Amino acid sequence: MSPVRHIPNTITSLNLLSGVLGVICAVSGKPECALLFMLAAAVFDFCDGLAARLLKAYSPIGAQLDSLADMVSFGVLPALMLMNCMQSHDAVSWLCFAPLFIAVMSAVRLAKFNIDTRQTTNFLGLPTPANALLCASLAAFVAEKPQFFLADWAGSLAFIPGLSLILGLLLVSEIPMFGMKVAPGHKLLDTKRIVFLILAVTSAVCALVIWKSWILAILLIFSIYLFENLIVSLLPAKK
């Protein structure tokens, strides 16, 4: 086999390595560092699929390795970050383990995704990378800005457990959510993607200028992605 065909799996392995390093940072009480490794994992997760398409280097082991890497980077890591976020704010209770529900539901979603032929360009349910970056940026922002009201919420016994339950259920739901890959013959930018890009860029600029926080920018971007998809799902379907 040509060495070129190993490139996608090598990139996927870097996704896994980034996730493991992120876990180490998370358990060491370094949420910002953990978020950076998650972002690196997300870049590798995008690039391995791109490399596989460009090189036509698809393989059964590649699909399985991709899910295993995603489970660590986008399942275990965000759950640990939310759990540590609660514990660092003196929320001592068995409810601190509630974010582990996200790890379990991420595994279920990844397993479903591997056998679901309907999710080629768009998704059914919240994608694991989007969910992970939302959770990780929340935990990192609370650590970065302890004076912000979200820090008080993180210390409660309701907010993060409730959020974990909602996000976990959204991961395995059948709610349609748009992706950034577009099928041949379809427009690259439709209305919902244009709205998302405008809101995401505007909120990110405000976060960087007003709060001087790149972490808040990520949190707002993925919050907007989630809420826009939920709102669109409630609108009447076009006939």
C-alpha cells in the first residue's frame, strides 16, 4: 500500500493525541490549555476527511479510528471539563458527575453516525464537535472570567447538570442541523448559513473587542449555531 494512503489515518491519530493531551490538561486544572488542544483536534478532524477525499484514501479502519478519536476529543474531554468546572466552584455533590452523561451520549451518537446514511452533508442531532466546543469554551470562560455571572451558575447544582442533560439528549435527537459541507449541485450559502455567519462574526468581534476574550468568541459562535438550528426546527416546513 502506498504511504500516501496512510496520511488520513495519521491525521486522525493527531486528533486522538490532541484529545488525550486535552484530557491531561483538564484533570490538571488547565481548562484554557484543554480548549486549545480540543481546537487542534477539531482541525485534525476536519483535515482527515478532506485528505481522504482528495487522496481517495478511504478505508474501513479509518472510519473506526475517526470515531474512537472523536470519542476522546469530543466526548470524554468536554465531559471532564464541565465536571471539573463544577468541582472548582465548590459544587460538592454527586451531581458533579452529571456531565459524564455527555460522554455516554457522544458515544451513542458516534455509533449511530457510522451507520446512518442520511447524514452526509447535514446532521440529525447536535454534532459532537459543536457540542464539545460549546461545553469546553463554557468551562474555559468561567475559569478565565470568574467575575462573570456564568461562574455563579457553574457553582450551582442545577445549571451544568441541566445543561448536560439537554445537550446529551440533543446529541442523539433527530433534530436537523446544518453542516458546513455542501452536496454537489447545492448552494454553498443558503439563508440559514448566511444568518449564522453574520451572527457568528458579529458576536465574535464583540467578544474580542469588548471582553477581549477569544474563549467567549468560541462560546458565542457555537451557542448561536445551536440556538439557530433549534429555532429553524420549530419553523413550519416549506411545502
